[in-house]
Amino acid sequence: MRLVFLGPPGAGKGTQATRLANELGIPHISTGEILRAAIARSTPTGIEAKAYVDGGELVPFAIVLRLVEDRLQEDDARDGWLLDGFPRNLEQAHALEPLIEKLGQNLDHVVFFEVADDEVVRRLSGRRVCKTCSETFHLEFSPPPDPQDCAPRQCEIFQRSDDSEDSIRNRLEVYSRETDPLVGHYQESGLLVTVSGSGPIDEVESALREALGHRR
Ligand code: ADP
Ligand code: ADP
């Protein structure tokens, strides 16, 4: 199965993508995570992308496209993939089409997670991530483990630098301007599957499974 996850920052795309990709045995490809790893390692891409990511702006098209192009050609992505965070605007959506065509593949569904603005802000402000395993937690809804319990895994819980108040505000603006038009785009092409993302994590997971189950 080849899927794109769409929705505002904080909608729960990464949380659901980790679970579904595991279940389907396909790679979860998060452009945000690839960029954060590049920034942490101070690669040339990371150095170029850092200011955009910290400020909640979109990283330039050419950089992100190259990352996705390379990642989709890796062996583990031959039989399926789940793209989380790409495409993020119409330019990227138009570039994805010939890219997957060239690989002799096709996109099965675009899942849109619908979540109200105030809920998204609550989720982003409480988000915490583990530096070691990249697992995502929430101070209230999915609390991180006690540091003692994860000593063997050497978990290091931190708050993403772009989950600051200013950056969250900017990302929501960028989302409405750049990414939201993709909902109409994929609706027109008949690929859109809308899932309510507002309930608890397990409830959203069931709704997602049901929505895709009808289409597998
Ligand atoms: P969230 O879902 O919380 O918004 P992501 O991890 O998807 O966060 O993205 C974090 C940041 O990485 C974005 O704010 C942006 O700066 C950059 N980024 C991720 N994906 C893309 C993309 N497809 N195009 C441009 N920038 C991107
Ligand atoms: P996205 O990838 O769309 O930016 P995440 O999956 O990182 O979103 O989720 C944002 C925050 O909200 C995280 O702290 C996560 O633990 C929490 N979260 C995700 N889904 C839900 C949910 N259904 N209910 C409550 N909190 C959630």
C-alpha cells in the first residue's frame, strides 16, 4: 500500500503513521524527521534547512524533493510506503506524481486527519519526543515514561525547537496557506480518505483502520 498522510501540524499524523506502517510492514517516511536527523548531524542539507525548520517555514522545494526522491528508491520502499509530511503544497504534489510514475508505482490513498485548531495547539504545546528512538509522547495524553524505566534504552525526552509558541503560530498559518489546498486537490482526484482525528489515539487508530479497510 502507498499512502500519504495529510493534516495540520499536531493532528497526530506521525503517531498514527508509526502504528500503521508497523502493522503493514512498510516504511514510515517523515520528511520532518529526515530533516531533523540531518540538522542533528549538521550535514550540508541540515545546515541549509535548520533556519526554516526552527521558524516553522517550508524548507525549499529542491531540498525536500531530493530527500523524497532518494528515500523512495531505497530497497525497503519497493513494495509500499507511508509518506508523512510530504507533499506539503501543490508544487510538491505535482512533483510527486511523475516521481512515483517513474518508479512504476501509484498512490493508493491520501488520508486527511481532520482536527480542530484549538486541539492542534494543545497537542503541539504538550508534545515531547525521545532523542534516542524518536518516539512521540504528550505530557497529558500519552505521558513519556519515567526516566528510570527507560534507562536501558537511554531515552532522552525533549521538546522540539519548533514546538515553541511563535513557531506553532507560524506553522498553522503556513499550513492554511500552503497545505490545506491539497485537500481539494486530492478530493478531485478521488484519492482522499477523511478520518476524524479528534478522539483519543486508539479511537483514531480504529477509525483509520476502518476507513482503509473498506478500500484495501
Ligand atoms: P509537523 O507535522 O509537526 O508540522 P513535521 O515533522 O512534518 O512537523 O515538519 C517539521 C518541519 O520540517 C516543518 O515545519 C518544515 O520546516 C519542515 N518540513 C517537513 N516536511 C516538509 C516538506 N514536505 N516541505 C518543506 N518543509 C518540510
Ligand atoms: P503530527 O505528526 O501530525 O504533527 P504527532 O503525531 O506528532 O502529530 O502528534 C502531536 C502530539 O499530539 C503528540 O504529542 C502526540 O503524542 C499527541 N497526539 C497524537 N494523537 C493524539 C490524539 N488522538 N489525542 C491526543 N493526543 C494525541
